[in-house]
Amino acid sequence: MLGTPQMEGAINRAPTVAMVTLGEVVRTFKAAATIRIRREADPGFAWQRNYYEHVLRGDDALARARRYVADNPARWVDDPERPR
């Protein structure tokens, strides 16, 4: 019943919000993507171990990161970790 000590305590408490870490976001994305890629394209698909995170601070850092992402596929042939 409203007005009981138990209910008044519940009403006065702020709702809790679960914080999600970057690692949890990446893990969830990779799990979903792996299932889809293995089902639709490559049953032997596997991710490179780990990932690199870096905070982009400013326009110059953002431009370098965009250039890296755009240019990276061309360097795949020379990557020593590329499966042969």
C-alpha cells in the first residue's frame, strides 16, 4: 500500500542505471558479427586478438585516425600477422 514505510523508501530512491564499458560494447558487437559472418560468409572467421583504443583529442587526431582507417586495407598484403 502506498504510504507504508516500505513503499515510501522505494519511492524516494533514484533508479539505478547500469554503466556499460567500452569492452562490453566491443565484445557484444564482435560476438554478433562473428555469428553472422560465420553463417553467411566464412565458417572459419576469427578476430584478431584484442583491440586498440585511443581517445581522439581534436581535429588533427581525428583526421589521422580517418586516414589510418581509409589506408589500412591496402597494407593488409604486407601485414606479418595476415594468415597465409
